[in-house]
Amino acid sequence: MLDAGEVERSKSVSLCLLAGIAWCTWKTKNDWVFNKKLIKSPKIIAYKIVGVLKQWKKMLKEKDQGLMEDAILKLQEGLRAW
């Protein structure tokens, strides 16, 4: 069972993950609409998400950074298997 602090950290990291996904999807859509840049594979968005999350991880509280690093490693592992 998670204690209240762990639940809050999990929420913080989850919101950061969701924001990274939304941000990269939005930016990719804008590149397509305004710059006529169409991506060749959805994998490109996934790699962009990983890059953004690595940058944003630095803005999290120190205790949340470990959770984010774990999430990033899982995403990278999934990308390698893809």
C-alpha cells in the first residue's frame, strides 16, 4: 500500500508524463499544419517525449526525479522493443 506522500509523488510524475505526451503531440501537429513537416513514424513522437521528459525531470522535486527516471527508462525500454 502506498502512503500519502508516495501517492502525491506518483500523481506529480503522472501529470508530468501526460503533459509531455500532450506537448509533443501538439508540437508535432503544429509542425505538420504550419511547416508541412509530416513525420515518417509515430516512433518519432515517442522519442521526442523521452527527450522532453528528460529535460522536465530537472524541474521536479528531488524525490520525484527518481520516479520520473524510472518512467523514462521504461519508455526507452519499450522503444527498443518496438
